Amino acid sequence: MTVQEYLELHNKSYQVITENYFSDFNGIFESEKNKNWLVPIESKLDKLNSSQSRQDIQYVIDVLKSDQDFKESDTDKLGVFTSKINSIVKVADRINNFKENTTLEDGAKLRLFNLFNTIKSTTNLSDFNYVLNKNLNSFKSHIFSVIKHCQNPLMYPVYYPFWQNLSKHILKSSANYDAMCVFYSTFPKENRTLAFGSYFGTLAKLLIEGIKEEKEVNKNEVIVYLKEKVINIKEYVDLLDKINTETNDMKKYWIYSPGENAYKWDGLYEEGIMALGWDDLGNLNEYNNKNEIQQKLISVYDSKTNRNNDAIANYDFANTINVGDIIIVKKGRYELLGYGEVISDYYFDEEKDDYKHCRKVDWKATGNWGVGHTLVMKTLTDITTYNSEKLIGKKYYEELLSIIKGNLILPSANESKISKILQYKKQIILQGPPGTGKTRSAKNIALEMLGLYDVNELGDSEQFKLIQFHPSYTYEDFVRGIIAKPNPDGEGIFFEAENKTLGLFAKEALKNYQLSSEKISSTNIDIWVNDNFEDFKNEIEKDVEESEINLSGNINLFKVEVDNFRYGKDWASPSRINFSDFKILIKAVLESQLVISLQKIPKELSVHAHYRYTYYNALLKKFFDNYSYNGETYSETRKNYVLIIDEINRANLSSVLGELIYALEYRGENVESMYKVGDSNKLTLPPNLYIIGTMNTADRSVGHIDYAIRRRFAFVDVLPKNLESELKDDFKVDLFAKVASLFIENYDVAIDYSDENVVMKKSEYMTGDFDPKDVWLGHSYFIQHYEKNEIGEDIKEKPVDFSFRIRYEIKPILEEYIKDGILKESARSIINSL
């Protein structure tokens, strides 16, 4: 069944829905009725916060329903309608772009009273020919439907894209607004808007819930189609996501062996199938159950066992495996060969010489991957419910697939040791010559600190950041700096300080640290104040675009600036209400230190507000008219945050860190920044923020790290090592040893030179000014690379010619070592022979 055929199954009339699916329809009807949302706009004006806005919009609706026309003197009320109506309609935020004097395509200016009169006198959208502009034309149907609905809610529905999408893709009817109006008129007059919306809601619900039951359609394809083209209402998107999760949960994961010692694998991979032997059983579809297969196995194949496992394998292969299941291929007890997705039902192929029991599979990867533990022995095993012993909270199949995809990172013993150093010191620097995998090790350590195992998860984690320093990097790039922003009033620019990478990251880590502490009541209030103040400020900013806000007498708040509200426009010097003082007073009210009144505000709370108490009190009243604190709590589990700074020594660290040199050592204590962000100069590095730097010890083009910095970091060596035991033939051990002999006297591949007890003697090819551990070329230069497929996995059949690495990576750096006086001229003959 195609997606379109599935959608057509749900093309059901209002009568069919109400008769055959009454329970579903009635549930949505009653729910929407309680929400009081799918009602004529006039019936929900009480949802507007401003009484003046309610009065203005009611006036507009009254005129729309009357025989009168709008006059130019109604412009302000019409402006309130276009700017505020979306908060109770939620059809398109851009309706508020219909503003008085907006320039139109013909160069004329938009006059709202003309626009409303034109729509009022027009019956169909297709006849609405008012000249707008490109932007406003995009929302012509929305403004038309809202105004017409206010004029006559029994004839005109609001033009919701959700209803339009369902009409187009499910009902296969015209999705234009005029056609929707005709369809709308066929619904019962009583609660027409509610019935119309509930009908479409029921259609959507049946459409989504039917995905689970329909076995003949590709569920993932239906879900993707609905999310992209049909469903755009949050509650139905959430329902779709839930079904998607449940559908994926139904997917099974299998370990499969393609013949003894996987001897059939290459052929099966090429054919795009998986197959089983036991051909003498014939077509497995002819058996009713596992027991019948088991009896046949015993009678056909000479065996002293009861053949139970073989019977289960054959029965599951034919009956339990489903299209969409994932097959993980193994060889023996310790090796994986690939994985793929089942794309067909079982079939018996009489034309094949053997292994006639078949299913088609879309193989995603092939290769050889060791697992480091014992795999199950059976030919076919359902491992869907198995838990991983290595990856806490993960399934076993996730572990195996991560091994194949190259994403699984299990920290080495040395990396786990470094993690413990990091937990103690809070910041470390991994130092070593080029190519030793310092950044990779830093990521592995970050994974362990964050409780993750897949390197791809780092990119999506809010607890992880990676940046790279360079010589021009400054404090203003890393911690805090001043930026230029366009003036919201339209003239010139203004300058504002803001947090940069470390400032932002430290702020998030500190918030978590505070919320995960035992005593968090004050923190809860602070978060509530900050969150709701931001919302309040944004609302004020929108409101003053339309009209000034009265505070007292003829004194109005007329502008929102970077850190204050401005009032007293006509004064010689307009005054301000500071954001920082205002938030202090909000918290004081919540903690019963202040009562909103006409009395002066105590100086100990705010000197600035004390002398401007009338205006602060007026705005406080407006705030608490709209927001109420109900003792919300925001507690969290303590999390680690890890920042990796690659090439940390390429910048001037003392300059970049500034006053944070102190904060590195004294975690949790405030330091004063030279820049004030919002209402505070304070910066804090919390104890749950960890910093890992990497440093190339061969790079002599950058300055040394001074003692003040060095004292605050732990320095850990990351040295070259022989990876032959891990990578087998993918590590060019002979070449590695030959290059290592340029740095180490009598280099021995069997010795681990990272062991601190091993003495590393300098080779005859090195000059006396350098230490081998600082310049010895690292192991990553000697790893075989492969071409990648579309999802970034190695294509083992397509190795990259290693001579390219020798010519363009290894030789150039070694020759540069000769120029820089690290290697002697006598090393050139060995380099040329590589």
C-alpha cells in the first residue's frame, strides 16, 4: 500500500465520522469546548490582557456586523485589531504586518479603514482585488478570513493551514478558502466552528493512530509525509511523534550468521539478501508452527539433538522477522561483518543451489569489526531486549551498531586515568607532538565525563563545546566583549556588552550547579523572575510600538532600551526604570519585603527606585497583574559541562583569560569582569565546568605558557604508540617504526614509550635542543584511510592510496623538521626512502 492509498482510506465525511467514530469525535469536541478556542472570535475577547484592546476589537467587530463603514478616525482601533488579534486566533503572526501607511506595490500607502471596508463588502476571496505588496499578499487569505469570520462566523471559517492541509491531502478537495467556506456551510449551524474544527481533529487523530494498525504500508514513509505536508498542530505533532516512537520500538534487531564461519557473506551481500540453509524443509510457509518445523528437522537431518534452536531460527526467519527489522551480521564469536534493513517478506527460492530460504535486505555496511567479547552462537537471535553491559542505559544492539559505524568510544585505561585528574584539577592540557590524537583523546575524556558513548552525541549535547584558539584570539572573543547592534529606533548603531563562548557556557553550567544544590529556594525565585521579566519586557516592547503605556497622570513609558524602560518623553531629560532595580523589586515582593503601594520604596532595596517610587510601583503593578508566582521549582540533576580548547597555546592565554585566571583556581567564586552584561559585572566558573586544552609541543611558532597559567592546569603527555594490535592491517607498523627510528634510538615496536618508566633515548638523527617526546611524529599519520559512503562510513573495498599520505603529509613535516633544526641533514636519506 502506498502512502497515498493509506491517506485515501481516511477520506471520511462528517456524517461517517459522527456516526462511526462518535467516541473519538465527541472526545475532541468536548475537549475543544472546554478550551473555548474553536468559537467565534467575539466570544474569546476575554483572553486579551488589555481591557482597552478588548474594547477596540469589539468596536471593530460591531462595525463589521453593522451597515456602517469604517472611517479614517477608526484607524487606531483597526491598528489594535491587526496587532493584537493573532493572540486569540493564532492563524499567522504576520497579520500584524498590515500596518497603517505601509508602502504597497503601486507606491500608495495602506489605509486600514479602506482595507477593512473592501474586505467587508467582498463576498469571496477570489474577488478580493485590493492592491497590497509581495509580503502582505502572502497573508491575504489570513486577513480576509479573520475579518470575514468576525463579520459572519456562520459563513466564514478562519483560514487555518491545518484544515487546508487536511482538505488537500486527505479529502482531496480544493484547498482554497472559497471552497473551504462552501464546505463549512454544510456543517450544523449550532456550534459550527467547534464542529468543523472537531471534524478535522478527528480526521487527524484517526489518520495518525491508524499507522500502528496498518501492516501493508511503510509506517516511516507515512509519518514523514504527514509531518512534512499535513500535520502542523503541536498536539497532533506530539501524537505523531509518540506513534513514531512506538513504531520504532516495534522494530526488532537480530544477530545473524551467514553460514558456518560466515562463508556465504560475500555472495549474500552482493545479492542484497539474507538466507538460511536447511533446504530440505522446503517452503517454510507450509508449516503452521515451530513444532512442525522441529519434527521435520528431526526426521530429515540425522541428529542426536532435539533441533530446537534450528527450529526457532527457521520459524523466526519466516514468521517473526518483519520488514524494517535490522540484521547485524556476525562471523564466529568475536567479529561483526555488517548490518542492513529487511525490505521483503520471506520467500523460498527454488532456483538457488542452496540457502533457498531468503529475504531481501538493504545492506548498509560491510567490513570487519572486532567486538572484544563473546557473541551469541546461534544462527539467528533476536537481541532487541538485550541490555548492553558496557553502555549503561543502552541496548546491546546500539553497542554493536556503534562499533560498526565507528562511533562507539570506550575510554582507554589511560583516558580514564586522565578523567580522574580532570575531576580533581578541573582543567588539564593534553600535550604532545603532531598526530598523537590529542583532540580525539579529549573527546573520549569528554564522553566519559558526560556519560556518553557515541562521539556523534557530542555535537548534539548542550554540555559540550569545542573551539580552537589562534594567535589573534582575545578576551573579547572568548569571555565577554562589546558588539555593535543596529539602533532599534532606526538611526545608527549602539554598543552592548555580551557573553561570548566561555561566558555563555559558564552561565549554563552555573545555572545547573545552582539548581542541583540542596538549597535552591532563592534560585527558583531568581529563575522565575528572570524568565518572566524577559517575557514582560518583550510584551512592553511590542505594546509601545503601538501606543505609550501610562504610568501616572500624563507620564507614559515610551521606549524600551538595552537595560531600562524610558518614561517622561516630554521632560527635558527623560527618566528610566532600570531592569536590574526592577528585578530586585519583583523578588522583594515575592519574598514579602515590599508591598506594591503608593508609598516610597525603601532605599535599602533600591536607591534609584526610592526616588522614582511612583513609576516603579505603577510598572510593578502591571507586572503582577499578568504574572503570578506559585512556588515553581526548577531543580535539576547535577551535570558536567566540558569545554575543549584545541591548540590552546596558539593564543596569548594570559590575555585571553584575563581575570578568569583567578576563577580557574577558585571555582564557584565571583570575579569582576571589565564588561557589564545585563545588570552584572560578575563572572563565575562553577565546579561542574571542566576545561580540556590540547597543545602541539612541536609548534615553536607560539609563545610559552607562563607560570601563573601552568600552575592552574595539569599537563598530561599524549605520545605516539603502536596501534597494530587494535587496527591490524589498517596500521602501517613498518612505516611507523621506520619514522620512529628518526627520533628514538633502537626503536622497538613492542615497547610502550608512553610508560613513564621507559627511558626514551634520542636518536642520532636529532639535534641536541629537542626532546623526542615533543616532536616524534604521531601514530595517526600511519592509519589507512578509506573512501566514505553517504553517511560517513568507511567503504572497505575502496582504500585511499597510502602513498598520498606519505608524499603530502608525512614527508613534508619531516622535511620541515630538518629546516627547523629538529632533525639533522643525515635524516634526509631515510625520509627520501619512505
